Amino acid sequence: MYLEQAQSYKYLGLSVNSDNSIEEGIGNKITLGNKAYHTNQFLFKSRMIYKKLKMKFYYNIIKPVVSICL
């Protein structure tokens, strides 16, 4: 029985490749963080929302997306 070798795969949200390099995974996390920010951009740019509430949004929405498995 032969097992096929994969060039890269995702494990716990982080991309693992044959070189054990994490640069690609870090780039993916930054991209996901940018997408999360731009999706919720109206919250962060609104003048009707207090700064303290914006910081809660950041710590609960953006930061977990970027910091998982780093």
C-alpha cells in the first residue's frame, strides 16, 4: 500500500507544507484579518460608535482571526 505525499495541507487553520515553512500561513492569516476588517469597516469608521466598543469589536472579531495558531 502506497500513501500519496501532499505538497501542503491545512492543519488547525495553518497551512503546512513539505518545507515546514510558515510564511504562507502567516500571509493567509494577514489576508483573513484584512478581510475581517474590511467586512466590518462600517463599524470601525462610524462616529456613532464609542471607541471602547470599537476596541471590543477588534478584540472579539479581528484579533482572533489573525492570532489563531500563530
